[in-house]
Amino acid sequence: MAFKCDLCGKGPLVGNQVSHANNKTKKRTLPNLQRVRAVVDGSHKHLRVCTRCLKAGKVTKAA
């Protein structure tokens, strides 16, 4: 299971963490994913959705 949003496909970001002495180490920033029970094609499914998609209302939550 990949660490990606099921709706927008947002995944991990990779960059450098730079110290005061300009030493660089790899840094991995993960998206804020939430496991949500949503309505997809009339049936209930569990999705891993980022909080930006949740806030934008792209998911209809199952009651």
C-alpha cells in the first residue's frame, strides 16, 4: 500500500535538511492522510485521503 492520497495522488516529498553548518541530509515529508469511510459508486469503501481533499469536500462521507 503506497503512502498516497487515493483522490489527488499526493505522495511523499523529498528534500534536503540543511544545518547551520550547511550539512545536508535527506529529509522525507509525508502527507497528512486520514482513513475515511466514503461512498464510492453507491457502496461504502475505506479510502486514504489527504486532509486537503477532506477540507475541499471532494469526499462524501458514509453515514
